[in-house]
Amino acid sequence: MIARMGVVSLMILTVALLQTAVFPHLTISGFRPDVLLLLVMAFAMRDGPIVGLRVGFAAGLLADLLMDFSAVGITALVFLGVGYIVGLSRPYLSDESISAPLVLSGLTGFIGTAGVAILSALLGEQALSLQLIAQASAVVALYNVLLSPIVVGTVTRIVDRFPAQGLLAAP
Amino acid sequence: MYGRRRARVLLAVLVLISLVLITIDFRSPQGEGPLDRGRELLTSVLGPLQDGLGSLVRPIGDVFTDVGDLFSLRDENDQLRARIDQLESRTRSIGDLERENEELRELLGMRERSGLDVVVAQTVAFGPSNFEWTITIDVGSQNGVERDMAVVNGDGLVGRVIQVTPTAARVLLAIDPNFSAAVRLTRTGAVGALDGRGGGLMRLETLNPEAHLVRGDEVVTAAYSNGVFPAGIPVGSIDTIGETTSVLTREVGVRPFVDFSRLDHVMVVLHRPLAELPEIVIDPSIPIRPPDPLPSPTPSESPSPGTSPSPGATA
């Protein structure tokens, strides 16, 4: 149990480091993927809504603290929503499905990015244009689809060694 | 069903926590709230890790961008050649201008611009979001860096320091929508405000909406707004000029000189923003004498050289 928590925290931290130090050098038309969001999706797909909620909240909060202007809590809120909904869809997806992670990563990439941006804009913290939000969300969706086989594969492989136990396991 | 209910309770709890956090952060002043301490802590903890990781992957990233650039190399080559010709013709007159500039500067007793103290820094990380254009650099308050200092590189203005820890600092890039700077056009001296638009062109609004603008006009920082930036840092050149609208604003796009996708080494200008001017105290002991009334020529008699020296009078 403790080992699992340590591993999950380490994975979130590693991905946050990749997100800030590596992917800014590998942008597609100026935008980088949202690997933290992919991580949340991968956990929720494998372990259900409770794990999705927890990982989503933790990853989102870390991303929030790494940002400077958008209010702390916005990304946490959006990510935990993504984790919960993807987790709920888990019983309807086959474990061997290849298309499910691809489709879900595109959807979550678009909705997650646009959701954070729109919430920040509604709180009046940023002068974001609708065009910029649409562009960024589309590119993130595409980039996340490309990365999803790697991230989902890695998460599944690591988490298989540290399975969720008892009440944490999916309903 | 027990698990599903548990998930709902957890959902409600976490949503509530998020909303509370958003409220706290939204209501606290920028850069001073309790959650900003958390941000600073995270910057100082993650800074070294990002530094290490960044130095490992930077060469790989460079190759990636170089491959992407292969196609535009020929165009760029032609452009650079044209630019060299243009610059060479301009260099000839610079020596004379420099000497004249120096003389005038001495006369005015102005601060020497090239004498700005700088600290060289390395970019260690970028912000995690696609909607915030920030970088983390590896110098902090130990190196004399303070909030609101300007950050430049060889090409021009990079941004402004918004968060400082002892060993790292975060810089708001000039293309971020939250960034704004007072600027001046080098050709005409017209002043205006420049805002980031999130990548691409920046938006310039000149004080005089009818100011004469030409594509290619160079934009430099001006030392207004309590001197956040030292004057004369190159920012970019005018790229697009829109029509003046009925509310007397027009979209002027400025292409920044700095390539924000390849920030590696930058310099922090150790120039403190000027303190506000002290209030003027009027000493009541000094009597204020009204100025002498001007002798007004009466309309009846014509002005003669002897009585009142009027502007039109001949010597």
C-alpha cells in the first residue's frame, strides 16, 4: 500500500518534470502535450474512478503550483473530473482495446486543455483569445493521441506490479 | 455499489477542496498569497531536478528542432544575405553617430546604457501549461536577482522576473498575455504600450492613435511606468498595421526579436525599478513673488523702439 503510494507519487513527479523540462523542446507548432493529463487518464482507465479522482487531483494540484497566474485549484478540478469520468467508463472498455486509449486521449486532451483555459478566462486571470484556446486544445489532443500508447503502456506495466487493493479497487 | 458511492463522496470532497483553493488563491493579492509560498517552495525544490534533466535532453531537443528547420534554411539564408547588405550600408554611418551620441550623453549627464549590470542565467524549465509563457532560470536572490527585473538575451527583451527564490527565479516571457511594457519607436520616438498575445505577434497600442507607423519600425523599451525596464532594450519590429477603428484603436502587430522557443542563456538586468519620486514640499518661508506684468502696448499709439520692446519691434 505504502509502496504503491510512493510509486504513484514518483510517477506524477517524473511526468511533471518531463512536462516542464523536456517537452518544451519538443513542441508541435509551439504547443506541448499534456502528459500529466495522459497519466491521469491511464490510471483511471486501469483502476477506475476512485484512483482516477485521487491521481487527477494530485497531478492537477502539482500543475497548478507550477503555474503562475491561473488560480490554484483550477487544473486540479478539471483533472479530477477527467479522472472520474474516464474511471466510470472503465467497465465498458475492453482491456485489450487499442482504439479506446487513442480515442479517450484525444477527447481528454481537448476537453482538459479547453476546460482549464476557459475556467481561467472566466476567472479573469488571463487575456486568452478563443482562437488560441481552440488551437492549443486541438494540438494537445493530437499530441496526446500520439503519446498515449507509450504512456498507457508504461503506466499499465508499472501499476501491474503494485495493484490497487481493497476499497481502492474499481467497483 | 459500495465502491461507486465511495467514489461519489470522494468526488464531492475533492471538488470542494478545489473550489476552496481557487477561492483562496483568487482573493489573495498576486504573488503574496499563502499558495504563492507553496509555488516558491516547489520552484526551489524542482529547480535543480529540472536543471539536471534539461541538460540531459537539451542536445536531443536541438536535433529535433534542427530537423524541423531544414526546409526553411534556404529561405533564411537568402533573407540573411539581404540583411547583411542592408546592415553593412548602415554600419558606415554608425561611427559618426556613436561619437555624437557620446558627446550629447556627456552633456546630458545621462546614465550610460551599456553599463547595466547583468547576471547570466541558464533556462532550466518552462511552465507546465500551454497558456502561460514562463521559464525558470538558475539564478536567484543569492545572485542579486529581484522581482520585476528585466530579462534579456542577445536579441532583445525576454521578459520580467515574477518570482524569486534563493537559487532560482521564474520569468514571465514577453509573449505572455499578462505581460505589458512601455515602449518607444526608434524612428519617430512615438510611445505606446506593448502586450503579449501568447506566441506569435505582440500587440502595440500607440499613445497617439494616429501616429505614423511603417512596417519594420523598431520598438524598444521606454523607462516609463516607474522604470520597470531600463530604456532602450530592443523588443521587436512592426509587422502588421491594422486600420484605425471608430474607438481610435488599431491592431499593430510587433514581431519580437527573441526566438522564444529557443531560450537557453539569458541575462537578468540588475536594474532596480525606480522608487516613486518624493513628494514636493513647498517651503512657506520663501516668498512667492508674482511675475512682473508684461508691458502691454496700447492700441492708440504705435510702438516705438524706446518704450516697450515688443516681439515685432525692429532693432
